[in-house]
Amino acid sequence: MKKYLIRFLTVLFCLSAIFSTGLTAFAKEGTDDGAVTFSLFDLGDANGNGEVNIVDLIRIKHYTTNTSVAIDPAADINVDGNIDSNDMVLLKKILLGISF
């Protein structure tokens, strides 16, 4: 019985780790062939390098004052269609390990 409990807890832990990574899928726009392409990324990865860190926070800050700055759609953390100061606040919480 102990063996099954350990296996169950291990599987539960792995599943919780998988589903709490913050990965989000967005459909790629501009395709007219009927196929939908998805890309996975970490929310908050504003520069698209695969990491979420202080550099992404700086990129979002620059974007909010100058929208000509290149930014990845993953910067829209609250997924409201706008990359703004609300996303900066959420990214600060992510970087500090504060849940939101």
C-alpha cells in the first residue's frame, strides 16, 4: 500500500509541476490554409528568449513608453490583448515569487 501511495504522490507532483509552468498556447494569425499553428511560451517572456527574468520586465517597461520596441506576445501576462503596466505588475510578482 505504501508503494502505491508513493507512486500516486509522485504522479500528482509531476502533474502539478507540468500544469503550473505558466505555458500558454496562442494561435498564429495570418494563416489562410485552414491549419492552425500553435506556439508555446512562458508568460512574461517579453523578449522571446525562453527565459522569464528582469530583462523581460525592462522590455515591457520600454514598450509601455514606446510601442515601436519589439515585444513578444508572451508579455501580455493577463491576456487582455494589451501589454501595459498591469502586465508589468504581474511580471514583478512572478519574479518575486508572489502568487497573483
